[in-house]
Amino acid sequence: MTKESELKLAVKDYLKAMRVFNFPLIQGLASYRGAPDRIAIHKGKAYALEIKAPKGKMSEYQTEFKENWQGAGGIYLEIRDIDDLMVHF
């Protein structure tokens, strides 16, 4: 299992333990380019969670999605370590 896959599983488990409503976004044909790995909704706030390995880089499409999400009032988090998530939930 890759570091990123391990982190994705840790994020899922942590959010479940904290009782945060969340779900993964599966990329495929006709999906939104640059969409994050996971969506979470907590206390009336919508979070887009992009989970990256410590040295992973965001694509141009992911950066565009981030700007659009934040422009619409959402919170966008780049998660490179479980601590990045814990400060928000």
C-alpha cells in the first residue's frame, strides 16, 4: 500500500471516529476534473479534502477546483499528514 493510500484510509477512519459526515469522490468517465478525494460536511461547513503524499503535487485542475470551491464559500484542505486533518475536526 502506498503512503497516500495509507493516509486516505487513516483520514476515512478518523472522520468516522469523529462522526463527521463524509464520502469519497471516485474519479472516472464524466467526473469533474480536479475534484478532491473526499467531501466532508461538519457543523454546517462543506470541506473538500485533497489527500496527498508528503511530496505529492497538486495538478492544474486541482488548483482550479480549489479556487472555485473556496470562491463558493467551501473550505479546501490539502491533507499530507493526519495532523493536517485533526486541527479542523
